[in-house]
Amino acid sequence: MKKIPVIEIFGPTIQGEGMVIGQKTMFVRTAGCDYSCSWCDSAFTWNGSAKDEIKQMTAAEILDDLIELGGDRFNHVTISGGNPALIRGLDELIILLREQGFRTALETQGSRYQDWFLLIDDLTLSPKPPSSGMKTNFTVLDDIMKRLIDGGRKDNVSLKVVVFNEEDFDYAKNVHLRYPNISFYLQPGNDQVNEQNDHLLRNQLLEKLEWLIELTVLSKEMNDARVLPQLHALVWGNKRGV
Amino acid sequence: MKKIPVIEIFGPTIQGEGMVIGQKTMFVRTAGCDYSCSWCDSAFTWNGSAKDEIKQMTAAEILDDLIELGGDRFNHVTISGGNPALIRGLDELIILLREQGFRTALETQGSRYQDWFLLIDDLTLSPKPPSSGMKTNFTVLDDIMKRLIDGGRKDNVSLKVVVFNEEDFDYAKNVHLRYPNISFYLQPGNDQVNEQNDHLLRNQLLEKLEWLIELTVLSKEMNDARVLPQLHALVWGNKRGV
Ligand code: SF4
Ligand code: SF4
């Protein structure tokens, strides 16, 4: 069995954002990213700060850990990163989870395709807006989207764009218009990833949410969009592993 | 055209809860309810306190108001109450909205069936738990569910139970087990519907959310459930018309 670099496994908890917001789930977070977004809220997965926590694990070992932690109290597993799409060996984990009857979710920025995308129940492509400092390769994203649609996965895929400012909102519009038939989510950016006061953080996050709702409400291009916060940040602040 | 008793029309805003949480939408709120839940957060629709605001409107008049308010900035209309399922004449509104290309959502407690349920894109049945003081007629709810499933509407329907205490949570489990193939949402109850301090309210609502997440995480019967707050209460407090 291939090895997968894992930085944390936790849950059960709820999915805090995106297309299955609120869903009870376990999390497997893989290490490594091909991006370095300025506001990355999981920079510990790629910037070396948590490199001693990375374990090289087989799919079977990950499943063992999930069951040890979650017992019979979960049906759904979310794989996040970093960018899990860097990891070819994830196919073994996804197949194993499906064999055990678990549904799976995965989020990636859409910089790389993997055949096992076709096996994910809830796949979120989250291309990064200008404020991240990254540049989207739309040739790659078009190709990923085409393969998913050709593979009959339209209803299993969503797009999500994090928005920090109006330039990001324009970028989000372009992404939505480019793939009009794919479920589209907007999420206000958390520019306070080091804020330790949960009450302050809540109020700031809810103000950003209100701001993004107002932009969306005014924009006729966004009539089909959904605007959602990060529930885990509202409930638990910037803590890891919840 | 039949007359529909309307208490408010507002938007565009976002749907704050349930199966299409975050969706940009307009709201039409009808007057009248066959229940009187102890903690009803829209008691003004049925307790007489806003009876001077009730207008008897035709479907065409409602559409005119929606377009006057929302212009070309909406594709989705949510009908809420009270209990809109009391109003036979809603079929004309729903047919008209569909003809105009709008998607529709509607929430009802599930005490009465209407044939036009089969035309709703996002239908939420929200049976009321013991803390409401109401008693669910499961014969009626079973019948509604059967008609919806026989009508091929499984993917357009969800169940949502508001939970104030552990007894409500047990009730929610029973509802979920009774209709295991229907998407199931849990929502923490807002027992502070008169709290005017938004910061206090936020913290109380998020504490209730955390409490409900913990119950859900511990319960293997709730592995497929989704736990969601009321976003509008978090952002705008107990204000009406947002
Ligand atoms: S793509 Fe995601 S994990 Fe990678 S740097 Fe950007 S935000 Fe962080
Ligand atoms: S069913 Fe809904 S509108 Fe009617 S009393 Fe209960 S909470 Fe209020």
C-alpha cells in the first residue's frame, strides 16, 4: 500500500463550510501544498511549522485511526489539506472508505487533476482569488471541470471562492460565469487567523459575512450563488482539530 | 385569481437556514398558522399583533411586488409563514413563479398536504418537537411523505427539526429514523427571540449550536444529519425583514 502524508486526523465534528456545511464528518488532513496563499488558514500543512507531526500512513492505518477515534459515530469522511490532489496514493484510501460504506468529501484548489476525483461524493474546487497572491491556471481548471462533467459528476461537484475584497468578488463572478451549471458558493475570508479572542473574531467574521451578503444581493450575476460562513471559526475560533 | 394573505415581502437577502442555507432569495411570508408553538419566532403571523399588515393579494400582485423590490437581482423565492400549507390558493403563485423562471422554496410543519408541494424545488418539512407544546400527527406526516416520494420529489424535500433540549433531540432521532432516506437537518432553538442585544444573542446562539453539535457527534443515529444555525439571527439578530 502507498503512503499518504497525514498531518492530523480528527472528529467526529461537523463540516464547517461549503456544499455539505453542517454534515457530521471525520477529517483527514494531508500535508503539502503547491500554493502558498497569503492568508492560508492551514499554512502549518506546508510551511514546515508542523513538520514533526506529519506521519506517512497507509490507507489501512488511516482507516484504523478513524475508527479508533470515531467508533460507529460517523458515516462521512472529509479529506482536506494542504492540497490533497497532490497525493496520487489517495485512491487507495478513497476506495477503502467507500468499501466500508463511508461517504467522502474533498477540497482542492483545482491546480491538479486525479482520476479518483470521480469517486468523491462531495468534491469542492476552490480556486484562489487575487488576494491570495496566487494565479489560477484556467486551462487546468477547465480540463478538470470537463472531466468531472463528462464523468457524470456534476451533482457531486461545487465551486467555492473565498472573498476578501471587491477584486476577489469580481474574480468570483468570472469563475461562476465560466462554469454556470456548477453549484457555486461564496465564503468571506478570515483575515484574522491569529485572533485568539473568540468574541472579537465572531463579530469580525459576521461583519465580513454581512458585507459579502450585501455585495451578492446587489449583483445580478450572483442570483444563483450561496453565501456561507465558516461555522467552525464562529463556534471554535481559530483552534485546530475541532 | 385567488387571494393570498401576505404579511411581508422582502429581499433579496439570503436564506438563513435549512437545505438551501446561504441561497440568495426573496421572501414572501403568509399569514396564519394552525399551530401556536411556545417559542414561535414569527408569532406576529398568527397572533394578531400584526393583523393590520396583512394584505389579501393575488399571485400577480405578489409577483409585481417581488419584481419591484428585487428587480433582476433574484432567481429564487422562498415562501414562509406561519404555515403556508393552509393556503389552497398558493398554487397560482407557485405556477406563476415557475413560469417566470424562478425556483421556489417553502417551509411548513407538515400538518397539511397540498398538491402544489410537488411543484416546490426546495420543500422543508419541519415537524415541531415537544418543547413547542404541539403534538405531531404522524399519520398526516407519513401521508405527506408518501405522496412526495411517490411523486418523485425525494431530492426536493428535507426534514428539519429545531432542538431546544434533550427531549427534543430524542424526538428528532425518531423523526430521522422514521424517514431515513430524506435529508435531515438539526437546528438549535433560539429561546431569546426578544433579545435586542445582537452581541449577547450571537454568543448565546453559538453556544446552543456547539451544544447541539456535541449531542449530534455523540449519537450514532445522527451520523447522516446536518447541524446548521440560523444565519440571519447571527448576522441581524431578531430583526424582521432581513
Ligand atoms: S491552496 Fe489552500 S492549503 Fe494551499 S496555500 Fe492556499 S489556502 Fe493554503
Ligand atoms: S408552526 Fe411555525 S409559524 Fe406556526 S406557531 Fe409553530 S413555529 Fe410559529
